[in-house]
Amino acid sequence: MLNKVEGPLEEWMNEHYDYAPDHWMLIQIKGDDPHYRVFGSWSGGYLDGDSWRMNSGITSVKQVGDYYFFMGHSGSVYRCHKDMYGANVYGWSVAQDLANTSGNSIYLMDEPEDLLNFDWII
């Protein structure tokens, strides 16, 4: 017999999400359409390797327990653990390359102190 999960754990387990990166960071996109994005990185295994993904642009965020749920322009949702800000070595390398080759239109951000009240609209 399976026991029903209750409390804060149940709350985030029941939330819809499309991606749950091992590490995540925020990226500011400047230029004609300034906005913020979630850059997620995953640590792979022997057969699948490390990977990364960036969302379409943050429209809103909510916190459930120890997780932030970032809603994107395309409708995707990223579930990010609040203590895992940053990137793995591969993800950091990719993010640095994006920033370095963007002509100053991509900025890797430090984690905002008050993510829930951050102004996502530039």
C-alpha cells in the first residue's frame, strides 16, 4: 500500500513543470527585446553527457517549498531548487561562451536577493 504524501513535499510534487535542471541561473538579454531567461544545466552520466537549456523568457515566478517555478513566454515551466543557483562546469562554459560572443547583449546575473518581487519586465 502506498502512503499519500502530504505537506510541503506534496505541494511541489503536484505542481506542473516541464524542466527541472540540476543547476540554474538567470540571464539578462539586452537589445531590441530586453528580457530575462532561465539557463538550466544538467549533469549527465556515462552515456548521455551534460546538457543545458534556456527558456523563452520569464513571465512570472512563484515559490513552492524549496523550489521556484519559472513560467516562460512559450508556456514551459522550469522547476528550480532555490539552493542550486549556478551551473555545472559544462553549463558555465556554455553560458560564458554565449555572453562572450553576444556583443554585450547577454549578461550572466548574480541571483537577485528577492526573486519573488523581482521586476521581470524591462
